[in-house]
Amino acid sequence: IYTSQTIIVPFLFLLTVTLYRKKIGRNKLIAAVLLAIFLTIPLTILTLTNSNLRFRAATVFVSQDINLGKQIEFSRNTVKSYSDYIFTRFLNQFNFEYIFAKGLDLTNQGLIGIGPLLFWQIPFLFLGIISLLKDKNLIPTKNILLGMAVLAMIPAAVTFEPFSPHRSMLSFTTLSIISAFGLFNFLKYFWSFKKITLQIKFLGLFFSCLALVLNIIYFIHIYSVSYPYEKSQNLQYPFKKV
């Protein structure tokens, strides 16, 4: 399995403690930290003593990327090269072309592909971020959501693959939740706008639903028709013939 949570959970724990430290109180905070340390002792021991785990971590770490090796050789500053390379790769995880167009690598059709999120979500994701930032009543909630969306990209940024959607699953889930905030606010304001007639409102709702349905149909087509044909090697098809 992909153990991205071993990286994400400590960061989320620190984020939660930071956001709720005043509500938790000093005594409960100390107890929570001690409990967290106690619960992670078995995992820490297993990671340090199990050679297979260490080997797996070493083989997928960003150090295996040949481009990083060239950068280190060129700059001759290992620490700076690592930090710059990982940070750049982390920012690349938020590339819209990757998130919405071809992040799942299901086809050879170039830009017109499928990402972890649907094209349909693009405007609502922007609206969701704006609505969360503006809403003062959702301060802890919005910080948790935005923090999760950002922190959950770290495991993908420190591995040798440029993009790893399977390691960033939590981030895409959170981005979908944020886009749902955007959709909710859009429908709320659109429906309450008095200058728009009821017929136009239903028409707008119909076309929005139609866009979603078409986007889902397109995804199903890519996944069930194009993907098995164009990426048969990923489905182990050649081994079936052997």
C-alpha cells in the first residue's frame, strides 16, 4: 500500500493543534501530544528496524530522480538543490493542467484527458476558495480544509515521480469539498437574484447539470474505452498474452 499518511498525519496533527490550541487548553494539549507520540512508537520502531520498509522508502524518494542528480552535480550544493527541487515539485502538484486535464494519465490524447478533478469543477473551486476566505464564521473549518489541501501534496512532492495522484488522494478529496462550497454559494446567490426570472434560473440549473453529466460521460468513455486500449500495459494486458 502507499503509506502517504505516515507523512501527512504528523503535519495534520500539528495543524490541528495550532488551530485549536486555545480551545483545547494546555493540559489536554500536553496529553494529546504524549498520546500521539505513544501511538506512533510502534510505527517508528517498525520503520527503523524493517529493512524492506527502508528499502522501499529509499527507492521512491526524490533522490532517485536523475534530474535532481544533474542539478546537484551542476550546483555542487546538495542541501540547496534538494530544497529547491522539492519545493518546485510541490508547487507543480497544483498545476491545473495536471489536476483537471491529464493528471490520471489515462490517454495519449495530450491535454484533452482526465485529471483527478473534473473540468466542471474549475469555476466552483475558485468560488469555493473565495467564499471560504471571506467567511469569518468558518475560520477553523476553512483553515483545516485549505491546510489539508496543501499538506496532502507533500508525499507526492518528495517522491521520484513528477506526479503521484495516488499519494495525493486526500488533497483532491479536500479540493472537491472546497468546490462543493463554491457550488453551494453559486446556487444560493444565483437563486436569490431577483432580476433573473424563474425560467432563466431553471435553464441555468439545467445547463449546469448537463455540463456535469457530459463531463462524467466523457470520463466514463476515457476510462472504459480509451484507457484499456491506449494504456493496456498498465492493466497487465501483455502478460495475459504471455
